[in-house]
Amino acid sequence: MAGIAAVVCLLAVVLAALMTDLRDRALPEALGARASITVMYPTGSNDDAQLRAELAEASARFGLGLVRALPEVEAGSGAVYALLERADSSTEPVPRFGTLPDARLYGSARLDASPTAGEYLVTGQSPDRVGFTAWAESSGIDIEWKQDSPLEMARLLVSQPSFLAALFAVLGLVTVALIGWLTVRSRGRALSVFAGIQPGRSALSDLRTFSGVFLGTSGVLVAATMVAVGVARGWVFAPRFGLVVGIGIALSWIVAVLIGAVLLRASVPTAASLVSRVPPMRSLGRAGAIARLVLLAMVLISISPAWATQARAGESARQLSQWQSLGDRVELVVTGVTEVQWQELSPRLGNLLRTADERGVAALSTVWDRSRLDEYGITPETPPSIMFATPTWFPDARLPDGERVQPSPSVAARYQQELEIWAVDAQTAATLSANLIFIVPPLDADVLGVGLGNATLEARPGVHIAVFDSFAPFKSDILASLATTGNIVLSDLATAQALIQEFGLTGEVRARYIAENGLMHAQFAAGFAALTAASLAALILGLLLASSIGARIHAEVNARIDHPLRVAGVSPLRVVAARVRRESVQGVVVIAVVGTLVVLTAQPGAWLVVLVGAAALALSPLTHLIAGQRTFIILRRRLI
């Protein structure tokens, strides 16, 4: 029983590590974050310095202790944090629990090149949520507040099929272990009843013994894992990690005891069963078979959602790679200019962009999404979006692979109309229009693009790409307008600041990162890939152990029958053939039912359900042979 408790504790530790990792990604434990808010400003609010100062003042007034979460754009992974209320440039280390490297905490100066809109962590001890919400509403700011709570974390995890799969593995293993324990003790309970002892006292004694061994072993292991976490990752994580593991083990024990109480109630020996010499473990044997079938069904049911989650996690990982390629790029922001000032500023800004293009440090991306295509009257058979870009927009200035196709007449006509506005002259517009060719990347290419005029940077599946070699065909005022909407970006912050100074635009134009918010979200989404992989591993481990325990129960219960057959020379496979045949038939029925449901509901991975089911069926004779051989050897040594 101590070994089973150790395995259950191991699975609980895996789940606790996943939960702690996910929580630390969302709300870093080392910062004391207990909530997060997403701040969204109205269109046109682009004076980040003023917006940030107002937000910092509100954070101090309402005790929020706001900390901005940002990706580490230079390293390409990890995160940095900036305390909104601290202006100095000192830094502090921030340990992380998961696979991400340790972060650092900066002052608000780190936010000079970052958009004010985005996600913030609430680290204050007593934040005034009501007051801050009222201030935001009066200022025209939209906020989304996410409070840390067990229910919120449970909602997040339960929405992940991979986590449910691992949870099923833990509960199934605990249930099968308890049934095995009760089966071994069934003879003793029957003799106690035969001797006149109340069945309830005997059952209570068995449950008390099970609980003592299970909880005692688990308690020691929880303490050991807390020490290991404290030494390896930092003592700030040990209390929460231990709490999560303890709750998981306690819930597993409660479920097991409740199931055990029901089984004991249903398997109390009666006078008739004692007289007819019905084996006292027969009813528990049936319960064990049902538990294994239910566990197999839950495993198979979890496969399809877990497969879909893994596919999405893989997609998130690919998108993270794309976001990382844009992580250090910056856009140019113009704040607080009048129409007259803009007329004077735009030629100089256009010259800056032409120079940047000639030096290979500028990139263009503008997307016509489906709504804009409809607005332009382009026919519905066109792709979901069309992107116009320079080669420098793509990682390493390499165009995506894909098929080359001609545009439809409606697209070509609208394209020429736009070029007559954008291009420096009519001849240039006609030449570009006549040479229009689309690149059509594969659907899983995850091409990122910026919407025309809305500065929305996101993945564009199914996009068709038209490539401009340079900025030369475009008017300066068009280039300046595209730059202010995020459709033209520069390679990095230092280059952008040097160009701004070179063209005398300091104070009128500033640079800020374009991909910080998207990169943070992509990092969090990619973390679910690890969750899925670890949960599936826990599920497989739970299924293997449950099958092994079930086979061991069968071998020990039938030892007095199997041993003479083995001594008489009957082959081990023939001895266990009946129970293997019975389990195989039951397993085939479960596989057929689950597989049919997967096909009828059009879920992915039906073939994987059949494959895993076949592996589970193949596992049955192997576990029974190993358990039977072990019991036979023990009997030969007269240890049973």
C-alpha cells in the first residue's frame, strides 16, 4: 500500500507542478501577484507617456501596485517586469517556477518603448478594486479584472482535456488500489463477521488502516517534495506547491474512501453466502473489473480532446516562433500633432522611412482582411485576407514557401485603384498592377500581418501575399501614414532612435515595440504544450499501474487454484487465458463504443483511440503473465 501511495503522490506532484507552472506564468508568485488587469484605451489614445503617468498615479492612489508584464525581446524568450510606480532604473531578480528563465523587475523607465495598453499584475496587499474601476470608467478606459482564486484556476485547468486526463489517472489508480486492498482483506472481514463482530467495525478498521498508510506515506512524500522544490526552484514556491499537492492527495483519499464505503456496504458477507462458501472477494473482483473498464473508457474518451489540444499547442509553439522573430521590431508613434503640423512632418517622416528601407532596416506589412475585402466589393471566392509586404517583413528576409497564383479580376481591379493613390505616378501603378502575383503559403504557416489602418498584428491563416521589393513606388505621405498605423516597422529600438535623431524628429516621433503583447500571449499559450505532454504521460502511467494492480489482485485471489495447475505443467498463458479473454471482450466493447462516439461527433484522432485501445488489450495478457509468475514464485517459497 505504501508503494501505491508513493505512485499516487508522484502523479499528484506532476499535476501540482503543472498547476503551479501555469499560475506562475499568469501571476508570478515571487511578485506576490494576486490578480491581473487588462487595460484597453480608446482609439486615438497614443500618448503613452501621459497615459502611463495617469495609470501610475491611479495605481498608487488605489493601492494596486501595478506591474507590467513584458517579454524579453532581446533574448527571444522569458519575461521582464516593470513596476509602474517606481521611476528608478535599479533591477531585481524574479525567480520563475517553470521552464522559463528567471526574470528581472525594472522601474517604469523600462516602459518607455512599450505601449501602455496591455496586461498588468496587481501586487498590492489591499487593492481598491471598486475605486479603480470607477476611475477607469470615468476616464473612458476599458479594463478586464481577473482575480486569483481556486475557482478561477480550476476553471482554467478543467477546460484543458489533458489535465482532466491526468486527473482521471490519479482517481482511477487510487480507486483500483483501494479495491485491491479491500480484496486482500476480504477473507479477514468474512471471518470477523462469522465470529460475530459487527460488519461495520471490521470495515471501519480496514478503511482506517488504508487511510493511515496512504496518508502517512503521502505526508512524508509531500514534505520531501516541498523541500526539493524549495531547494531547486526557490522557497517562495514551496508553500503553494505543497498546498496544491496536499489538496490533490486529500481529494483522492476522500474519493477512494467514499467508493470504498459503498463497496464495503455492498459486499458485507451474509449468512447465506457464508453457508454456500461464496468467496468473499467475488463482489470486489467485479467492482475492480468495472473500475478498470471505467478507467479505460475515460482514457479513450480523453484521447481525442487531448489530441486536439496537442495540435493547438503545436500551433501555439509555431506562432511563438513567429512572434519571437518580430519581438525586437518597433513602430513609429506620432503624438499630439495638428493637421497643419502633420503636413509639415509627413515629408520628413517619409524621407526617414525611405532611408531606412535603403539600409534594409524597414519592413512593410498591410493586410486586407475579409471585412475590408467585402467593403471593397471584392467577390467572395477570394481568400480570407490579402497581405502586401516587403521581403524584410519575414524572418531573415525570406519569402514564405507556397504556390504562386494569379489574382481574380475583382482583386486586380481594386489593387490598381489603390495603387493609383499610393504610387508616385500612374505609370508606376500600372506596372505594379500588371505584375501582381500572389504567394499562397500552407495553412499551417502562421504568417503574421498588420491590418490596414488598425495596427492589429495577428496570425493570418490562409492569407495570400503580394510582395513589393522596396518603398520606392510609394509617396512619402503614404509611407508616413502607414508608419503611424503600425504597417511599417523598423528592425530594432536602437536603429529607430538613431534614425529619429538623424532626421531631427526627436520629440515629435518616438519608437515602441510592436509585438510585446502578442509575444506574452504566445508564450503563455505555448506553455500548454508542456501541460499536454506531461498530462498524457501521467495518464499512461496511471493506466499501466492500474492494469498491473488489477492483474496482481487476480493472481493473488486465484493463487490456490492457479498454483496446482502450474505445478501440473499447464502453461502460464493457458492458466490466465480465461481472465484475459474476459477482459479482452470487455475492452473491445469499450473501444467500439468510444470509437463510434468519436466518429459520430466528428472529433479528431479516431485512429488514435483504436491504437491506444489495441495497446491496452495487448497489455492485459502481459500484466497477467507477470503477476501470475510472481505469485507462483512466492508460493514456491511458501511466502503466501
